[in-house]
Amino acid sequence: MNQSGQPEINVCEISAFKIPTEMKESDGTLEWEETVMVLVSLEAGGNAGIGFTYADASAANFIVNNFPKIILGQNPLNIEQLHHNMHKSIRNNGNCGIAFMALSAVDIALWDLKAKLLNLPLANLLGQRTESIQVYGSGGFTSYSEKELTQQFENWVEQGFKQVKMKIGREPSKDIERIRIARESIRPETALFVDANGAFTVKQAIKTAGKFEKYNVEWFEEPVSSDNLDGLSFVKNHVPAGVNIAAGEYGYDLPYFRKLVESEAIDVLQADATRCGGITGFLKAGHLAEAYHLPFSFHCAPSVHLHAALSLPGFFTGEYFFDHVKIEERLFDGFKKPDNGYLSPDLSMPGLGLQLKTTEAEKYKIFHKHLNN
């Protein structure tokens, strides 16, 4: 606390952790064997708030070099002001990419800290609209064998998920057969989603979607690159009526989301708080979706998104992504598992309800910096 009795951020701690995947994984356009989490901890008034992003470890250095001078000594309750000042400071680095992912991690930590200072769960601070949110089991990597794909989807269904998603697009000639296998491994009433991660051309996407009806595929995510708004719009207008086009996970700022929805290229707007400016940016994207009568969905990082999603009237479903679930369950006390496909917060805990398992996290640490006011 400062002399006026207001809280003041006096510690900024930045860490990065590299966690290997269980096996080599791939989607329509990328392959990976590890995931990096960049975590920020901010202290004020005897409380510590945490936030994180899944980004290259260079995001940790970016935070160290740019944001402590803006937030240390400042009142953590004034999040909009701090967010604005961070955003303004990265102009010459571009309001996207690593810079915005770094900003996102700090913004999430600010919201967690604010809720803890007020001794409230973040959902209550934001204005909780509902007790739980639906999530879909997400994985089905293109690197999986038929057996691995079947086993994962059977596990999702056994856990009560009503929606599941798989990756397609790496080998288009095999996609429909993989979709058939996936459909046969789940229940008829289970919603099947597919995600191409922008792997297709416009014509390939339309041709592929034309074969979805037999397997009741309801969601086609990023059939083409979400940077190609004209192409995405064309696909949306030429796929079967029962196929909903989803995109937005690579959006960083509000003007991008506005262009995406105004182009009428999507049926479902996605956003990722670990990329789009933290909780602050995520809420703005969610309200934009509501204004355009679009369902809203979060991308990955379920522990970050749970509380904010509970406050949004237009929220539809969120991604319970296999890799991030494993990481967040491993590294955080307070990690929440779904009950029959629905996530609910622990309202007995303030903030996000997360506490880093420091001993476990130490095994994966590749960067650490502790800064004081």
C-alpha cells in the first residue's frame, strides 16, 4: 500500500516453462513436440496475481524489457489505464504477435490480482451470468493413429463431453476416412467439430465440407487462413447449411475482430485471452460478438478463460484442449475438470483460483526474472 492507502504493484516476476508433449503432435499446418508457457506474477497489498500465455520464450524477455517500468508502483485496480499504457508502449513493435501475447499475460495477472485484493472470485468481480459453461474435448491430432484417435474420443465421451473436435488438413485424401472413424467412436448425439488450421484452399475447403453431412460435422474451424477474409466468407456461403464456420483464435486486437465479423465470414467468433490482450481484450471481443448476434467461443487455455466466459451472455462453448489441459493440471493447484462436459469455478477461491505448483514447475523452468519497485 502507498501513503494514500491504495494498493501498489511492488513485484513483477516473469518465468517461462517448456513442457514436452507425450508424443509428436501435428495439425493441418504445424508439427510440435513441446509447449512453452510464459507466466507473470504481480504482487500488491500482500497478494499475488498470476497470468500466462502460450508463446515463445522470447515473450518473457519482452515483458522484462517493456512492461515493469509501466506497471511497477501503479495501482493494480486501474486495469484499463495500465492496459492502455502497455498497449501504447508497444506501438513500434506491432500490436500483434509476441508483443501482444506478452501484454496478454500481464493483463490476466492484473485481473487475478484485482480479484484477490477484493477477495472475490474473478467470475463474481466480472458479474457472473451462469454457473457453468460448456466445453468441448479438443485433440484428434493428424499425427494420431486410428487407434489413438478412437481412444481419445471414446475417453472424451466417457467423461461426459457433448462436443469433440479433431484436426484435419495435413493429408486431405485421408480426412474423410478419419472423420468416419471419429464419428463411429462417439455417440450419435455427440457434436463433431473439425479444425483445419487454415490448411485448405477455398475450393478444397468447400469440396471437403460437402462430404461432412454423412458424418454430421457441425463445426468447421479455419477452413482457410483467417487472414483471408474474402476466402473465408466465400467458404461460409458455399458449405452445407448445417456446417458452422468458426475463426478468430489468431486475432489480437478489437479492430481485427470487427473486420472479421463485418466481413460476414464466420458463424462463430473465437478469441484467445492469452493472445488478444488478456481478460480485457477477451471481454471486448465477447461483447462485440453479442452485438452482432454471433455465438462466442474461447480458444485453448481453459483455466484462463473460465471466469470471464461465465460473464458473457453470448458465450457458446470453449476449447478443452488436450495439451493445455495436461500442462495446467500439472502446474496449477485449483485446476478445474469438467463435469459432463461443463466447467464450473471454485467460488471459494479468489481470482482465477490458481496456485502455481512451484516444485513441479521448477522441472520445466527455462527463464526467470524477479523485479522489484
